[in-house]
Amino acid sequence: MGALEGQVALITGASRGIGRSTAIAFGKAGAFVGVNYRSHPAEADEVVKAIQAAGSNAIAVAGDVADMAVMESMVGQVEDAFGPLDIVVANAAYSDREPFHTADLDGFRRCIDVSMWGAFNLLRVAANSMIARGQGGSAVVVSSPHAFTPVAGAMAYNMAKAAMEHMAKTAALELSRHRIRVNIIQPGWTDTPGERKYASEDKLKQGAEAIPWGRLGHPDEIARAIVFLCEKGSDYITGATLLVDGGICLPWWANSGFASPRPGAS
């Protein structure tokens, strides 16, 4: 049996990147998965087929996570297909890279609406469903080191991720009496299609070499950590933050000029 055998999950932003890998990992672990997408239907269908090929089942659910009514509809679709929710993963995000004082405010607000309010909407709707069922549940909020690192040109994203973390910890406290666990994962710089919005392949390669581990993360590595947080064996973990970043948040600059090169590094 898989670690999530028979569990029902909804993952937002699941057509690409970390969400895609997480949805497929959930399917391989035995979960039934709602694969949320907004603008990549063909890729969402590919994820559904990959989960079915792994021996589980999934449906694609279209919708804008920033809309509470749409979120309620998406949760309803998943529960109609597979039964009451056991797990949700708030992964959907949007971000631009502009100085705040000249930023397009429509894009700025869209980042907050999707990244922060989208996570809130999922937590609220899922929590009410889980409370009504009375069997507990698990939620993971996909945050970022942006929550505590003020990256220039990303104020809206920084704000959204910082707010998400306080929201998730508050939810963990409020929902503990219902045996609903809420945890946070902070992926470091991960090799996803979204990164190409901000950087060329050369820039990504250069940036990867500066990370202590010497490479970008892979979405599958983040997905494995999310599965771990949702497993029944992780029952004593709630309100926690798991950093999976190849050491990017370590003070690597403190060793500049002193650190030994990695084996095999040129």
C-alpha cells in the first residue's frame, strides 16, 4: 500500500512545476487527486493520465483559486468524484518582477490574490469540509524563502508568502482541536517552467552554481517532502516549516574564499 492509499487530495496549480510533480507523487502513493489548473488544460490532462498510469485516479478541475465561489465548486467536484477531502496542497502562485514604486498594480494585486488569498480560500473551504466530516485532515501551504528574505523586485510575492506563513500557523493552531494538521514547505530555487519568466537558461545556470549544493532543486524533490508531511506517520507534525533549498538560505557568503570546493567541481 502507498503512503497515501485511499486518501482524497486537491492540489492547486497542479498542471506544471512543483504542483505537477506533487500531484503525480500523490497518485503514486495511492491518493485520488484533484488536479487544479487555470490556463494549462492540456498539461493538466497529462498529469491526470500519469496518475491513472500509476494505478490511482484523478480529475482535472479548472478554476481561479482567487475566487472563493470557484474554490467551493472545485472542492465539490473533487468530493463528488472521490469522496470527502483528506488533504489539500495550496501551491498556486503568481508573480511579476518589478520595483514596487513602478510596478503595474494589476499584476501586483494579482500576485496577492492568487498567492495569498488563493491559499486562504483553499484552507477555509477544505477546513469546513474536514470539520463537517470529523475525521481530521492535512494541509500543506507551499511558501518560499521569500517569506523571510526581502528579494528586490518581488515585493508582492514577498508579502504574499510572509502572510501565507502566518496564516498557515494560525490555521494550525485553530484547527488542532479538529485534528487537522497544517504545515508549510519552503522550496528553494527550483527548476520549474515558471523560472523562465524571470531568467534565461544562462542566468539559471549561473545562479545554480552559486547555491551551496551547486544546482537547482527538482520539483520531484519538493513533492517527496510534501508527501512526507501528509503521511499518517507524520501525525505529530503541525504548524511546522520545512525548508528544502539545497542550502541557499545558509550564510554561504560567510565562507567566501575559505570553503573547499565540492568534489568534482571545476
